[in-house]
Amino acid sequence: MARVRSAADAARDAQRKADELACEAWNVRMSEQGGPAQPSPSIRAALNGGYRFLRVQCSGCKQRAYIDLEQVKRRPGTPIWTLEGALACDPCRDRKRRAPRATLERLARERRFDSATR
């Protein structure tokens, strides 16, 4: 029984590391190469890899925000890139009938509102 438990723990650790590396690779592709957003890790993979937040930028007013992936009402297997079409800036939505969509920037472990992210 201990051997089964040990193997299951090793499998979980390996999956967590694979998810973390997939998120890091996606971040590099998004920030250094400017995309493309597809393919992307799933919401489950991002959370399992330790990336709880998704940083986005409004295409209209250039305001940045963090989306808490734990609060997103989508199936855990949903790829991150599919969220882009559903995201719109609230201030821009109030000014116009059709708000500009947000652009995905990167996954983040924590929210950071410093001069580099504004």
C-alpha cells in the first residue's frame, strides 16, 4: 500500500512540474514573442502549476487587470486562450455598446500592481 501511495505522490509531483513548465513556456511565448495564445495551458494546469492569476490588458484604454482563475466559471479543462473572447473592460463597456476585448498577457502567481504592470 505504501508503494502505491508513493507512486501516486510521484505522479502528482510530476504532473505539477509539467503544468508549471507549460505555464512558464506560455508566458515566455506571450511576453517575449507576442503570442500566439494558442495552444495554452488549461485553467486546471495553471492552478496546479501555481499560477492563480491571468494578467490581461484592455485593447481600448490599455488598463491592466488580473483575473482570478479560481473564480472563473468555466470547466477546469478549458484552455486559457478561450477566455479572451469573453473578457471586456468594465469602464469601456459603460462608455460604448460594444466594449473592446481584453488581450491576454501572461499567467501570474500573484497580483502585482507596480509601475511595470500599469
